Amino acid sequence: MTDRILRKNVVILFEGRCGSSHLTKLFDQRGDTRFEGEYLAEIQDRGWAAQRDWSASWFTRRFDGESEEAPVVMSGYKTKYRSVADIDAFGTHLAEHDVRVIRLYRESIFRQIVSAERAAHLNREHGIFNIEAGGADKAVGRIRIEEKAFRHWLHIFNEQERRIDDFIARLPLPKISMSYEELTANKTAALGRICDFVGLSYQDVPDYYAKHTPDDIASVVENYDELVAMAGGLRRSVAYALS
């Protein structure tokens, strides 16, 4: 089939709360793309062989509704670094399937931690991690983030973001980095940049998810000042060459 030749393979590599669900849903609404969530995490306990076989199948399968007249032009999925059973074999696998890598991150670890804690509260209350557009009634109110929880997330994000950056720096594949802040500040421009990178025509699609944590995070965190003093205005940067 000609569509197998034309199809682009993409992986979104990220750590939590940086807009990965938002981005996958934006692409999935196009009609000519197929994006899967964190399926590698679901089968991680079955080992790399199971993850590799599923990934290869996802990149090469004929999807329901696909035809010569209506081909799927891009297929992909998102995954955390820590969900991959064998990261070196994963890099080789991506190269074998000519995968383009989108590296999502968040400029502010502080906001990343607040978002993670609010998502945890949302999951306990409603069994979800994100709010669909029009679901503002499910939004979590003001929360208190204990120091132990804050330091737990800080350790995870610092460690995992560093590992992702190291992995991508040595990955000999086309790659692009995008922050949550860029993605949400101007969706049209952000999607346009990603489409140019992947080799897709741009399509305007509506937001599937609503923003859960407001920009004014002091309004939703009871002990905001305490956390700011503890964090010291933490920020992170991504510094690797894009090719």
C-alpha cells in the first residue's frame, strides 16, 4: 500500500504533566493520524520484547477505516523514559522504524509539581487525570502540598528529565523539543511547527482537554509561599542540538 510508504512514525517522549495528553488528542482528532497513549507502561512488566513487538505492530499496521483513498499519514504514541524496559534497545528500535521524536517538557518544575499533585487529587476524586473541555465542574479546588510530596516529585522530575535529555542527545534521529508553555501559549503556532517537523499539512482542531491548573497557581495552593521558599524559583532548561 502506498500509505505505508507515506506514513510518518512519531514518538512523544516526556515526563508527566507537560501537555502530552493534550498534544496526542490534538493530533488524534485530525482523522488521518492515529495516536496511542502510554501503552508501553501497561505492558512494561512483560519486558522489552513485548513492548518492541507492540510498537512495531503499531507503526506498520493497517488501521480500521484506513484505505488508499483515506490513508493514515502518521502513527505514533507517547511514553515516559521510565516506562521503557530496555532504553538502549528502544533507541535502536526507533532508528529501525525511522521514528521522529517529539520531546515534551515543562520549563518550570515548580508548576510541574503543582500540576502532578492536582492531577493526583483529581484522580482520587473522579478517576481521571485530565479534564475534558466543558468539564470544569470536576476541577479540584485549593490543595495543600506537603513537603514530603513536593520533594518526592522534585526528585522524580529532576532525575527523569535529565535521563531523557541524555538519551535524546545521543539519539541519531530527527527530533524536536517543545515546552508545555509554548504548546499552550499559541496552539496554532506550536502545531504548525510540529507539523513542519513531521512533514504534515496543518489542520486546525479544537482543544479536547481543558486547562486544569490556572496560571495563578497561588490561588489553588494553600501553602504556595512555603513551597516557593523551599523551591527557590526552580526552573529547568533543555540544551541539546536538534537535527
